[in-house]
Amino acid sequence: MKKTIVLLLTLFLAIYSQAQSDKFMAAMKKNLTMLDSAKTTDDLQNAANNFERITTVEKDQWQPYYYTAYALVMKSFYAKDKLTIDPNCDKADEMLAMAESLSPANAEITTLKSMVLSARMQVDNSRYMTMGQKSGMLLQEAVKQQPDNPRALMQMAQSKFYTPPAFGGGKDQGIEWIKKSLVAYDSFKPATEIDPNWGKPYAESLLEQWTK
């Protein structure tokens, strides 16, 4: 009798766990579709709010923390009011710290941490000296973590493009790195359906702009 009860309990827990997993994946896919189609800062904030709600239920999954941060970073890049950038980036950093605690040495997370600093630099040009260097170091770390990560390579391309040749950057360096990123995009396969897979059209547009 005890064996039967244990078996039934195990079966119930397995079914319940699968149902929760299916619910999580459905919620993530729905919100990723919304994020991909976001056209305004309000759309991005709504996406961030939706992903943050998922983190309150699925505390052991790094992706919803990552996408909360990603939506806030993208909102910061398009912000008209510079006073909103730091608060959004503070929240993004908080989310990325949680994501990194669940998935250490993750090139996607490290790349986004660099992007947070890039967003912060819009607030005040004086930040370029310190934050620019730290952002570059994070990109180097991301490439080391995953040398064929297309988003890390794409962000490195932009960093190189806007760095003076005297400091190891310049147009040629930017083009070289963006070409590397596009090769990586062609072969890249995310580990799951909800892992980051964004950026290829933007990388293509950068190459087009830079080689005109």
C-alpha cells in the first residue's frame, strides 16, 4: 500500500512539475513575441513588467530576469528624458545580478551588463572615461566566455568602431568584428527556445552603414 501511495505521489508531482514547466514556457514565448514587436518605450516597459512578474513565480530561471533587464536597457537607449536612464539601469543591474547568480559565466548576461554601462554613458559624457573602459572589459570577458556568441561579437564591433585607432579601434576594426558576428549568427543555435536570439538584423544594418 505504501509503495502504491509513493508511486502515485511521485506521478502526481511529475505531472504537476511538467504542467508548471509548460505554463512557464508559454508565458515566456508570449512575452518574447511582445518584446520583439515593441515599438515604443511604453511597450518596452510593459514587456519588462511582464517578465518581472514571471520572476516572482519562477525564481530559479535566469531568462526572465535577463529579459526584464534587456527591455529596460533598450528603453534607456530610446529615452528622451535622461533622468530616467539611471533608475532603469539600476533596475536592470539588479535583475542581471539575479540572472548571473542562477547562470554564472554566461556570455549573454555579461554582454547585457556591458550594454547597461553604454546606456548609462548617455546621461553624461564625463562617464566615458570610466564606464567606457569597464564596458569594454565586460565585452572582452563575454567573448572569452563564449567566443562564438554573436551578440557579444556585435557589441564588441560597436565598441571597436567608436574607439579611436590609436586605442585599438576604428572603422576597420569595427567592420572586422561585425563580420565575425554575422558569421556567428549564421551558425548560432540558442540552448532553448527562450534563450537570447536577438540582433542579427541590427548587425546586418551596421555592416551596411559602415561599408557605404
